[in-house]
Amino acid sequence: MPSGESFYITTPIFYVNDVPHIGHAYTEVAADVLARWHRQRGDDTWLLTGTDEHGQKILRTAVANDTTPQAWADSLVEKAWKPLLETIDIRNDDFIRTTEERHEKAVALFLQKLYDDGHIYSGEYEGYYCVGCEEYKQIDDLMETPDGDYAGQLVCKIHGRPVEILKEKNYFFRMSAFEKPLLDLYESNPSFVQPASVRNEIVQFVKQGLDDLSISRSSFDWGVKVPWDDTHVVYVWFDALLNYISAIGYGVDDAELERRWPAVHLVGKDIARFHAVIWPAMLMAAGLEVPRAVFGHGWLLVGGEKMSKSKLTGIAPAQITDTFGSDAFRFYFLSAITFGQDGSFSWEDLSARYHAELANGFGNLASRVIAMVTKYFDGEIPQAPVDEAIAVLVREVTASANAAIDAFAINEAIAHTWTLVDALNLYITEQEPWALAKDPAQRERLQQVLATAVHGLGTLAILLAPILPRASERLWHAIGGEGPVDARPIDHAFDWSGGTHVTPLETSLFPRIEED
Ligand code: ME8
């Protein structure tokens, strides 16, 4: 099965100033589905996630909580960020923290190389700084608030909090030198930034001209020290972006770097600019390959606004998984929202889709088919030719779902798969196996109908394994599948030769949930 093709995918590394909400979990599940899908294709897959622990935001949070930034980060990583991965079933291959020695060493090495090669110089900067974004802002990024706590002040459009005026002598990266190479990159590789809306915004931004980037700070010391001047620490974004190569051996393991790099970066569109402008410029300066792609997904909105902890609209992922389960969490956010666009979350919508699609659609199909094989054939799966219409459909759905994944259209991959769920439900309704069972002359037809239905379920278990890992595994074993379902090649999901016996499901895959 292994094709051996490398597929390295990353999530942003998240700030540890607070606990995760469903926006962070959304990026994690999307990256995990893509990684699981590629693993199931036999690609040499690597999923990296982690935490961003330096900078003013973390420092101030720690001070406000009467602790040190290191102690604060240690406790949040262990109490909140790593447990998040369990809550939503993320199968990451590594977890990087920017306070780890492997990372700090790589940052120093990278910076020194850029300095030695003349890409860094010393200068002075004055500008508006948003600590929430950890970024100097242009006037267009700000707005004046007429009322509320910050009436009359300039606030950041993303965080709604006042910006600060900073004036510092620090080191600059000659980013302006990469304006033309970056525009050439976007032109020659249109899929470098996706989706098109984010790409257009990035191209417009770079066309307006790039300034050099201030990459050090001397007014506080929570960061990686600049190797040639220990009165400065590295700017938190310059430090953070390097996680994508520090985690795969930059400077210490050339073979590993060669094996994994370049990556696909999955990020929210709020930070697409850092990944599609600053990061490739840094890599070009260091003589490294640019990322394979940067995909900026949309925002989860609550009440029409980007969900965020600072605005107190954050919802903890466990609030959802405690009631609906982790599979439903994964399914809901990836199927209900067009990947790449914004989407609104509501409990009503979650519950409605859970019941319509998972409980009544998929779960009920599985229970019905397995119960009928148990009842009419004593659990032995009939060995009969699969009905032509379903045989054709399972091939089509396998191909279209795989193609959708290659285009980052995760919601479409699920929609294609659901045409098979719906078709199988309709097939059972139309073929009426319970009626066939009453007529001994129809025994052969009954065998064929149930063989066809089980074949469809086998395809579904394989195709849904990246999205619904728990339910797929249960279904797979219930229909006699051998070994773990995710060991079955997903691009040949239609090609299941079948088990011999079913084992009834003790509880349905997606039980109905009483309204509360
Ligand atoms: O920006 N909807 O970290 P961060 C969808 N440390 N996704 C959301 C979201 C929402 N409402 N809110 C957050 C940082 N996200 C930096 C990254 S990478 C080298 C450094 C997700 O903790 C989305 O992926 O602020 C967004 O890009 C990310 O969380 C921001 O996380």
C-alpha cells in the first residue's frame, strides 16, 4: 500500500495565554482529517501541532496571574492544550513548544545565518502595536471606537482592544527585497495560497509594497535571545514560524528535514499573511524551499463575530463532545461549513444535523443492515454479487471524495460520501428485504440485497475513517472487517472483499440525544 509520497501538514502553534475554544479545535480536526486521509492512502504522513509560548501576550498574562511565563505555559500546555487533542481525537505525530531547546537552538541558528548573509540590519522603528496580534499595525488595520470602554481610542480591528505606540531600536529583516520573488511565486504557483479569496488578499497586500520587518525586541526578555546581541529577543512571530522546520530537524537532522519539508500549512485566515508573506520570504532568504501550500480557512462566528476568548464568545470543545461525542464534533464542523468560508455555530444546527445525518442517516442504516443479516442469515454475510447500481456508485463516491480532499474541499468529500449513505437507505426502503424474507422463492434476491448493503457499509467505514474514527472502527468490526479500518487504502474504499459474519452493535453508532 505505501506510496511513500511525503505529506507534511501543520496547524498553527497556539498561544498559551488562554485555554482552547472550538475555533482552535476546528483547525485541529481539519488538519487531522487531511493527515488521516493521506496516511490511509499510504503517504509518508506527518502531522505537527504545538504551542507558541514567547512574546508580550504570554508574559503579561503570566504577570497578571502572579507567575512566571514558563510556569504559566507549562501548566496550560499540560492542563488544556494537550488534553484538547484527546478530546477531539487528534492523531498528531509531534507536538512542539517554542520554549523547547530543539526549537530555541534552531531559531538562533536560522537567525545567525540570515545575519551572516546580510539579510538583517539594525535600525529604529516607531508604530502602533497590537499585543493581541503580536504585530505592528498599519493605520488601515485600526479603527476609532465611538463608544464603549475604549471610546475615542484607536483599536485593532481583530481584537477590538487599543493599540500601543512603540518606539524601539531593533533588528530588521530585509523583507522588502522579497517583494518581487513573492509576487513571482503567487503567479507561477496559483495553489500556493488557498482559497482564492485569501490568495487575492495576499497578492494585493504584497503589490502595495513590502516594508522591512522588525524582528527583535529589547523592552522585555521573554523570548529567544538574538545570538549576536543578548540585549534583544527575537520577535515572537519570527520565532514561532520557525517551529515548522525546528520540529523536523532543521540544523540537526538534514535527512529528516529533506524527508518532510515542504509542508502544507493549515491556518485561520487571520494569520494567512504571516504564513504566505513573511514565512516564504524568510525561507527564501535562508535558501530553503517555500511551503507546499498555505490554506487559510474561515472563521467560526458566534452572533456574527469571530469567536474569541477575549470577547468571551469562546465555547470549550468538551462542552460539545461531552454530549455529542468526538466523532460528531469532527463531522459537524467539517460538513456544515464550506471549508475556506466563515460559518456560524449554533446548538440547534448541531443537534439537527446530528440527528438527521448521523443518528437517522448513517447510524440507523448500519443498525438496520446488521440486524437483518443477523435475523435472516444468522449473522452470516451472504456471498452474492453486488447490485450494479451500488457497485458503480461506491466507485464514483470513492473517486470524488478523494478528489475533493486533494482540493482541500473537506465538506465536499463528506457530501459525496453522504450520497452513498442516502442511496443505501433508499435502496433498503425500495428493496424491502423484510418482504423478500417472507417469500422462500426470493431467498437469492434477499442474499443479493443484503450482500450489496453490507458492501456499501464496508465502503462507508473505510471512507469515513478519517472523519468518524470511532464509529467507523466499530462499524468495521461489526461487519467482520479484519484489522484496523484505517489500514484499508482509502483510494480503493470500494474494493472491500468483505467479512464473513456480522456482530450486532450493542448500542447504535449515534444514539439519539434527549433535548435539554
Ligand atoms: O495566531 N474560527 O495563535 P492563536 C476559526 N500563535 N479558527 C479560529 C478561530 C475562529 N473563531 N479562533 C482561532 C496565533 N482560530 C499564533 C500562531 S503559527 C506559527 C503562530 C484558530 O492562538 C485559527 O487556526 O491566536 C487561527 O489562525 C488560530 O486559531 C489562531 O490561534
